[in-house]
Amino acid sequence: MYPLAQILHTLGYYLTGSDNNETDTLEAVRKMGIPVYLGQRAENIEGADLIVHTAAIMEDNPELIAAKASGAPVLERSELLGIITGCFDNAYCVSGTHGKTTVSSMITQIMVESGLDISAVIGGKLAAINGSGIAGQSDIMVCESCEFKDTFLKLYPDISIILNIDADHLDYFGTLENVIKSFRKFAQNTTKALIVNGDDANTLKAIEGIEGKEIIYFGLKKENGYYAENIRKVTGLVTEFDVYRKGEMLGTVTLNVAGMHNVVNALAAIAAADYAQIPFEKIKNALFNFRGAGRRFEKYGEVRGVTVVDDYAHHPAEITVTLEAAVKLGFRRVWAVHQPFTYSRTSLLMDDFAKALSIADKVVLTSIMGSREKNTIGVHTSQLAEKIEGCVWFEEEEHDANFELAADYVAENAEEGDLVVTLGCGDVNKLARLILKKLENK
């Protein structure tokens, strides 16, 4: 919702909004001069000409009930985003089960640093634009495109990037085959070009037989149009690699974000920027300046020799690549502090979560954040914890007490040279800050 608010506010619309928790985002919205109500009540929507809500809002929400009874148009967030993408002749829509925010951010940073006056909607904060959305005057838009409940099928993509396809949101899709079918529809809706991961079997299955648009492949294999060779870890988070386009070396890229997955993410961004005819030298410089999107392996601080980073990973595949990258950084021990997100995902993928989290040396779990769901299936953090050797978990009903106990435990037991990674797409980043605070007061 935040980048949409940024764009519409910039265009001169009068906005108000509401949320249930105080966050950094709400503070940023207030600083834009937008009134924000804490708590959702019927009276919040009085006088509105249009009401927009997220997919996370439940049907019994009093503000949503009042909105539907008000006579004003009511849209889900993705419908408004779709309307906005339709206003651009070159909408770059970045999709995939994992990596959307990072690649959207990379493309945005490359285009902004290259002087293109673009608009963008990203799922995380990007320092280069001082937020997660911008409104420009050109016909180019970069848009993160999420498959949840088929919402990306409401967009109007001109150039689509498909990073990967995995089994996720199975509470809606049911099967991996249905996820692949949804991505196929997304690809078919694209008007100009598909930029796809040629190493990902599910992605190749989704685009099989599609005609009438240019198809551009990226990946680590030489068969792709864009690929990387001579990949080398330099120091800490720094990785260097040579970039090739159809066998021709374009140059060497230095990335300041860790992990092989980010090499692949960078290749996707390079292919998209090259399609936009941005010179490679500018692409290379912007990628060097890129330090990650907010909440994507974002370093929050270092206290008493303990480094604390936060990552948005909330699917087993994402947690796996994040922790695999973390254990290669040379820290004494890696802590995974995870807040499970939604009861359905935790239940359906429990064994996969256990395997992914076990990559870390120490695992700490908080209670499950239900978000849009109610716990009708009786799943609990303790069930996941039992599958992970040495796991410690906290399952207090009261959210803040839950975080206090988890932070106390980590601060008391983390030692000099350790890396603590908070993981999840809820508000577990608050826990990262709390751990740092407790380490300072230790």
C-alpha cells in the first residue's frame, strides 16, 4: 500500500489510511502529510470517493464492511495497481516466487541512476528512491508483481520478468501445477517481452509454446542469452562475476549483496536494463551501488561482536538460500530467529521449514503470525520446533511478551563472532531491533 500512497500523493490525490500496528512505514506516511488512523473503524472511511484495501483484510473487518455499505467504489490493492500499470507503455512487471523485491529494486536503481524518470512500486524500501515507490513522468514503470491469489493477473505487463516458480500459497492454488498455470496466464498477458530464468524447470514449463513476444533467457548456464562466468567471492558480502550476452563478454559486475541467488537476480536485472537500452557501464555502476532492498539481508547493527541482520524470507526455499549464504560468510555461529507466517503455510510446508531452518547453528522460533488467517487447523510453533534439533521457541499469546522473551534469550546466549538473522515477512524486524537494544544493555 505504501508505494501506491507515494505515487497517488505525488499526483495530487488526497489520501487517508489506517492500520493496526505502529510501524516505520506509518511514520513515513505521516511525514508525507497523510492522516493515518490507528485501528480500523467504520468512521475512518467517511467522505471517501474511493476505498482501497489489502488482500490481508478479512471480510469481518468493520472498516471494510462500512466501505462496502458506503456506496463508494471499493478496490483490492492489486486492482488499483493494475489500473496504474495500464497507464504506462513500458510496464516492467517482476514476478516469481522468490526474489521479486530484490530484482525490482535492482532494476529501479539502475534506471534511476541512468537518468530515466520512471515510476516504481516495490515490495520493500530502496535507499536510491528513499522509499518503496516513486512517480515519474516517463512511460516506464517498474512493478513488483505477486502471484498471491492471482493478483498479478490484474496487471497490464509490457515486459515481464519471471524469476522462478515454486510451490507457495497452496492454501489458494492447491497444487504446484496450478501455480505454474497462473504464471502461464501472466506470461500470456504480456505484450512485448518475457525475460525468464532459463535454469528454472517450472518457469520453462510455464512459458512453453508461448508465441507473439520476444523471449529472453538469463541464468548460470551458457545456453541462456545472459549468463555469468568466473563467479568469485571477494570479501564479506562482495561477489564479482563476468557477464556474457550471447557469448559476448559485456564486462565484470561487483555486487555488494551476498549469495549465488543474488548473482542470478542481478542477471535478471541486467537483461531488463539492457532491453531498456541502458549502457552496460551504467548498469554495472548502479549494481555496485546497490546495497539491497529494505529487509533483504539488511544489517541492523553490531553490538558486543554480535551482528544482527534482518531478512524477509518466509518460504522454505527463501530461508534456504538466505541461510546458505549466511553460513558462508565466516561467522562463528549463525542464529536463525524465525517468525512463521500464516497457519496454512506453516502446516503445509512444515517439514520443508524444519529442513531449511536446520541449516543454522541455532534456531529460535516465535509464535505464528496469522495475518489474514484464523487458526482453524490447530497448528502451533511447538510442532515445528520439535522437528529441529536444539530449537528454542516462545509461544506467548501476547505478541510483545513473545518478542521480549525471544530477544532476552538471544541477547543472553549470542556470543562474539555470531551472526543473528531474523527471518519472516511479518514484523520480526522489530525483534531484530529489540535484540540489539538488549545486547547494548547487557
